[in-house]
Amino acid sequence: MRRVALVFLAAAASATLYVPAAEAATIWDGDASRGTGIFGPIGSNCSSPGSVTAVTDATHGRVWRYHKPSGSNRCETRGVRVGSNVYQFRNGSTYYLGWRSKLSSTVNNNATFQWKSFGNHTQNYPVVLKVIDGHLSMLQRQPDDSGKIIWRTPVSAGSWNSIVIGLHLSSATRGGWVELWYNGVRQTFTDGSQRYACRTFDSENHPKWGIYGASGSTVTNTVDALKIGTAYSDVAP
């Protein structure tokens, strides 16, 4: 009986010491019903008469409407709030950002999404999505160049498309990586990989959704199902 008791106590101790592996988690939910307070300060990122508003879509319910008039150069949101604070993305961590988007025009622009650098940085942007010649294009910028197109696909005005970007953050030249899903399909980059190795963190980085550029044109980017998490399954629209 004593031996049985000792075995039982050892098993109980092992169970107590066992710590399960960390699970995937949703960090931020950008549902339009929550109001613009879920973003960082908008301010000059979308000055009047531009606007970021929640509107009702016949298919998806409440969605974000980024409206950039022809006389403006940008209408974007900068960063996200978790609780009352602007979320700080950490070097060495992995994040997935998911959403769906519908553009009113496919005129050339500077960005519909930016993974933008701030603070004392050497990269203007590690990753952006923009429209070039009727194609939604992903540009990646290393510290020593002006940006390279690493993926592109035709895009039509008035059509919903879902996007998930995976980012492993690193300030090393090839220490980070980017992954991309478009309409639920994992994409292959111009180098033949599905995980593009590059520098993805530069002092301080925040996501920016909306429209930047396309000066002289009125463009609306309607955005839905915004989420940030630690796995693809957390954020897939």
C-alpha cells in the first residue's frame, strides 16, 4: 500500500508541475460596432473632409468606411488600442492580421495597408499593400532599398477580398518573415517561398488601414472583420 501511495503522489506532483503550451489568442477585435476608439489617435491621418465611419453593409453588417476625397492625400487609422492603451508590438513576436476589403476604385495609390515604422527608424515601411496598374501588390522594404514588389494579383473595384498577413518581427536583416493569405489561399512570393524572410521590425511599428495616395481621385476603402492574433485561425475572415 505504501508503494502505491508513493506512486500516486509522484503522479500527482507531475500533473501539478505540467504547464501546457501557450495557445493561440486573439489580441484585438476591430469590429466596427465598437467605435473609432479601438484605433490609435486618427487626427491628421484622416483630416476633414475625409472620414472614418462605421456604416451598414448589406452582406457583412457594420463595417468601416475609409473615405478619401480627391483633394486629400490620405485617410487612414494608425495603430490599435487594447484596453485604454495603444498596443505595442514586440520585437521577436509573431502576429497575424486579418480583414476583408472592398475598394471603390483601383486607381494607383501608395497604400491600402501599411505596416509602418515610427520612432527612430531606418525603414519607412517594412510591408505595404497598394494598387499598381490594377493589381493589388505587396511591397517589402529593407533598410537599404526603396521597396520591392514581392507579390501581386489583379483586383477589381467593388469586390470584397479577404486578406491575412503573418508577421514574425525581427530587426535583423533576414531575421523576420511575412506570410500572406488572399481569399483563404496561402500565397507564394516572387522568390518561390510562402514565408518571405526579411526585416520586419524597426524601433516601433503599427498597422495602418485605409487609403494613402491616389491624390486627385476620390477613393473609399470599405474594411470589415479586422482582427489581430497570434495564429492564422484567430483572424481569418
